[in-house]
Amino acid sequence: MRKLPPLPSLRSFEAVARNKSFSKAAKELNVTQSAISHQIRVLEEHLGLLLFRRLHNGIELTTQAEHLLPVTRSSFDEIARAVSEIREKRPSLIVHCSTSFALLWLLRRIGEFERAYPDITVRLSSWSPLLEEQGQSYDIEVVYESDPPSKQNSAVCLLDEWMMPVCSPELLQSSRIAPADIVRHRLLVNSPNRWDWKCWGKFADVDTAQMNDALDKGIVFDADSSAIETAIRGQGIALANLSYAKPELDSGVLVPAVQIEPFKLGAHYLLPCANPSISSKTFTRWITDRAEETVEEVKNAYTLI
């Protein structure tokens, strides 16, 4: 068994000896100078000898420290190189999707993937105009479309978007309301252009002028997740994607607000990758299977076609 000094003390020694300064070593290691001094004392006590001579204008390494420095420096360099090589070799992929898709669907399931494939690192990237301008590349991309892609596009449909007005059970304090009565309540809008609510209003045959007036008085958010969370708190009625809100509906913190069947609006699609890696293929199979399970659960719960 190797009889080595404590690693923190060796690390502190290497930084002090290389910089020939306690203060510079403390700054480099992001600790206090007293912490560095403590670690040096630990190492000196372990070795039974002094490593530094304190001078009026700095420090000086003892002969023993001069002998120990190149060994510790070389060892830490080797460890750093090995860690870097391991990180470079570990499979990883970047998944690009909307914030709502990430928060309300993917992150609720990603733990399953990580447990099944612990050697694959998944990084999530939400939509950002800046990233688009920089030409950010992704291994997996999930996009929302209101209309099916053209036949020339080989995108895979993951989740159909079935929409339903939802609210907390305390908000209405009764059974579901008629579609026309929804304009009497505060609407929670998940996009500035209010496009989805307007489509639902036409589907439910709600007076257009009254619907627009209710939307003007609503609370506007930039993501579905914010609107759903506000609905849970009883602050209004949100138009929710059933694939997102099913857990909250199952638990009862949200309930259907209107006496009408769900409305199909759009879908999330998985965009193909030109040269997919093994990690990308693995994740694609996994996310496709999980999406199919969600689709079946929603269909069974709400008798969708």
C-alpha cells in the first residue's frame, strides 16, 4: 500500500513552490492564504522537515522541496492529461429543443436514459436567437411545427400536440364550463402572438371579438411551462399540451376547464442528423420509444383518434 501524503497538501505545495508565493497559490486554487499555510504545515509534519524558508521579500525552497517539486508537478500534469483524454473519449451529444419541451417532457424522463446509458453525456440546449446566429450545431434537434413537414423532409413525428384548457380545481369550484364562458376568466397565454388560443377559439366556436378581448386582458408568458405553473397556482386558465400536463392532470392539481374534447394543433418532430454517431442513434431510439409511450398514454386517457 502506498504511503502518500494527503493530496490537498501536495496540491498546495506544488502551487506554492511553482509560484514561489503563498498568496499566488491561494488565488490559483481559489482558497484563502491561511488554508494554503495549513496544508503546507500538514505536509511538513507528514514529512518531518521544512519545505520553505520565509524571507523578508518572499520564500525560498529548501533542498528537499527542490527535489519534491518536479515529481509532484510531473504527477499532476500526468493526472490532468489522463482526465482530459477520458473526457474527450467519453461519448456525448447535444440535444436542442424548446424550453417547454425540455422542462415539461424531456427532463422528466432523461434520468431513465442516464441510468440505462451512464457512459453517454447528454447536454440540453434550448432555443436561443444568439445560438441560431452563431450557427450552433446539434446532434439531436426537436422542433415544433403546426403543419407536417414536406414529404422531402425526413423528420420523425415524436409527439402530436393535443391542446386542452386547464386550471386548478379551486378556480372554477364546479364542473367544467361551456366554451363560450371561457372569456369570462383570466386566460394564461404562452406566446406573445396568442396563436394557439386563437386557433382553439375557432375550434370551440367562441366569438372572435370576445376571445380577442379576453386574450388582451390575459397574462402573457414566453413558455408553456410558465403558463402551466401559473394555472396550478389558481391564477387563470392555461391552454396546455396534454403530453406536457398529463402528470398534473393525473395528480389532480390541474383539471379540464371546458366541456369540449381536446384540440389537435401541431406536433414535435425529430430532425434527422446527416452523420449520426452511435450515441445519437442510441438516444434517437430511446426518445422515440418514450414518445410512443406518451402518445399511447394520452390517447387512452382522452380517447383520441
